[in-house]
Amino acid sequence: MSPLAAAWICWAIVGLSPVAGKYAVGVISPALLVFLGTLIGVLYFTPWVTKNKKWGELLAPQTRWKFLFIGTFGTALPFTILLIALHYTTPGNAAILQQSELIYSLLFAAFFLKEYPSRAQLMGSALIVLGVLIILIKEQYTPRWTGDLLIIGSTWMLQAGSTVAKKLPKHLDYRLIGMARNLFALPALLVILAVMAFLQEPFTLRPVLKMFAVLGYTGIFKYGLAMVVWYKAIRALDLGKVTAIYLSYPVLSLLISAFLGLEHPTVHQLVGLTITLAGAYWVSLTVKKEGH
């Protein structure tokens, strides 16, 4: 599998995430879903880690603090905040607004990884940002606004985690990094759950088919397979380019959400979506021209 193909597989899996998150509302609490999904993610990678005798490498002193950062800021905090945001906004809006992650990707890649974007990449990225602004301005001061701001304010965490992952030693297998991200997310998630319990926040866990379906998708696909292909892609390609490609997933999110009756796409959503897709396609072309 090529790194570019891995990026598009990640796109397909992540495109379902906002829809799954919306179905989780009312059947499982956000922090609980991330915690249980992460546990399933750990089980997903355990056979490979055990078979290849990677436990020592996983817990090595020289990388465990970086793994803790990746787990906390790559999974525990942003995924919990996103699921909370879906109590206010729609899956389509959430997917489109996560394009703001691209801004942080370009900044972190330039400052910390010395990956400087080409003119075509900058133009494509500018289109993606424009699409985000169209959505955000239209929703100003509506009930969706709260969820929208939560998403905009948390996407930097995902790119901070990915930036640290890019700086890990080159010999580390991308499956090991996926396992580490799940395993080292657990301490922060336990703290989040403990704080919620202390504040007497109610926990929701309804053992119905919808809950098990969402949990299965989250643990096996989002925290399992998606992490494999994501780290395979970003370890081989520039972070900004991979981010721009996979962040075009709102087309899948919006179409599935509309098909399931979770929302009715509006004109400004469709305009914003079209512009972001055009930008992502432009960046994808630059990757192909470089021979990946």
C-alpha cells in the first residue's frame, strides 16, 4: 500500500466519524466512548505488538513522554471535545469545520518540521480555510455556534500530536505508534472521567444496538485501522499535504448524514464544502506530481 493510498483510506474511515458521534448522543457519554474505544484500540494492536515482541520498545524511556503527549493531545482531549460539540452542531458542520486543522498543520510543519509548502499547496489550503469561514460566519450566534467553536478551538491538538509523531525515531513502526497513541491516552481519559465523577456529571451508557455499533466503529476502525494508515502516510509524506487530503472527508460525512436524515444540507454548507474539496484536490495533485 502506498502512503497516498493510506491517506485516502484514512479519509474514508474518518468521514464516518461525525455521523457515528451524532448517533452516540443519548446512548453513551463522550468521555466514556473515547475511553472504551481506546481500550478496544489497545486490544486491536496487542496481537501485533506481542507477536513482534515490541512491548519493551513501546515502554522505552526515551519515547514514553512523547507517546504520552501524542495520546493526550492526539486522542484523549480532542476526541472528547469533538463528541461534546456534536451535542450542539450537526455531523456535516463538524466535518467541514475540522478543516481548520489545516491551518495548524501548515504552521506546525513549518516551525517544527521544516516542511515548507509550495505555492500550489498554499493556494489549495487557502480555499479550504475559505470554506470553513463560510460555514462559521453563517452559523454565528445560533445554537450550532457553541459546537462550532469547540471544534475550531480543539483541532490544533490533533496536529500537535501528529507533529510529535513525525519527530519520533525513524525505526519505529507505524503500528507501534498507533498502539502507543491508544495506550498512552488512557491516563488522561481516566483523569477526565474522575473529574466528571467528582463534579457529579451524569454518565450515559445504554446497552442498545446503536451504542455497540458506534463503539465497534470507534475502537476497531477509528482507533485501530485508521491509525495504522494515518501514521503510514505521515511518516512518509509531508504532514501538511496528508492533512489537506484527508480533511476533504466532509463530502462523505455530509452525504451520509443527509442520506440518514440527520440533517438537510443548506446552500452555505454546500458552497463551503465545494470550496474545501477544490482546495484538497489541488493539494492532492501536488502530491501526485512529486511521485508519491
